[in-house]
Amino acid sequence: MAEIICVIGNKGGTGKTTLSHMLCQGLGLLGQRSACVLTDTSREPLTPEGRRYITADARTRDALTKVVDKLRTLEDWVGVIDGGGNRTEMDRKLYALSDIVLLPFRESHEDIRTVLRDLEMFPRAYAVPSQWPSNAWQREAADRNVAQLMGAFRHRILKPVGALSSSKLLLQKQVPEQLPTPLANACRSLARQVLSVLEIDFADARDAVDDYIDVEEKLSPADMPMRLGQSRSH
């Protein structure tokens, strides 16, 4: 069966849609088949042309049920559901059908307070520092806030996804044939973390045209967030 990952959270503006597409793009770069599933009624569906993953429009309840049911019949696939923001009841519904949940949050204290509540509410959820500052001083301050305020959940916090203006390219209807190297690197890094949490083996399926240098290893057992639930074979 396909693994179902839901990108949710009670706060808007944390980059759920961007993160969903980055994750799917990264999965594709690692040779993993995936689908990015839209549920946010405020957004228009995107076509799969030029992407390393398929897209699905599930903005109605019936459509969501059909898409998830179809994904569950596909072996070795990953479904990434973009949940949208400020929809607590929808978040609970998506959580119920997911294998794991990702909760993106930004460095503000408001975001951190909200993600702490969501981590308590959703035991299978992992927090993802999103659009994280690249400036060294800002990054240090942001990391310090997370350590101080979220220490109790340190095993359920993934490595930060940096702020990249090029990530908007994935939200265009027409995706460029070749994405900027920093964006490709960030997508791969995110996908590696998620596949490690899901305990899915992967091989980096880089194209010859990809200028990828900074290759990271899979997360070590010491660095990998705590795996919740029973292991599944793939």
C-alpha cells in the first residue's frame, strides 16, 4: 500500500503547499513515485507536466476519498496531502487516514506555540522548521528558540527547510525543465528525512544533468526522529 503523509497545522502561512511540492519533487529525485494531493479549496490545482510526481485534485470530500482509496491500492507509492491552514476539523480527518503527519512552522513565537499544540494533539506528527532563515545570526536565534521552547519534542522535529525564493517555481503551472541546484538539494534533503522516518529504502536517482554536489547520507539512528507505530515492510 502507499504511505500517506499529510501536511497540516492549525496556522496558515507556514508553507504547507510549498513543503508538499518540495517533498514530492525530492521523492521523485530519489526515485520514489509520489502524488501531491490538493485539498485546499483556496488554491487552484496544478498539472503534473514537468514534475517528478503526479498531482491530484481532492478539494471535495468525495474526491479525497477516491484519491486516498486509489493510492492505498498502489504499491511503493507515497501520497502527500496538502491540508491547508486553519481547518482543525479537516486536520483531524486527515490525521486519521495518514501514516505520518508533517507540521511546518516558521521561527515566530506564534508559530512555535501553535505547532506545540498540534504536536500534543497529533502523536504521529513531526514538526518541520519551514522557510528557515539563511542568515547566520537569524538562524542561530531561531534554532535557540526551538531548543528552548520545543525541547520536549526534540525527537519529533526534522531538520530545517531553508527559505528559498526558488521554491515558488514548484507552485507555477509550468515548471522549468531544470530547477536551481539549491532547490533540488533542499527537496532531496527533505525527502531523505521523511523516507528515513517511514523506514523506506531509497537510491538517489540523479539525472546526469543535475549539478548536485552536497550529498548527505541517510539519517543515522541517533539523528533520526523517533519512529512512532509499527514498522511495515516495503
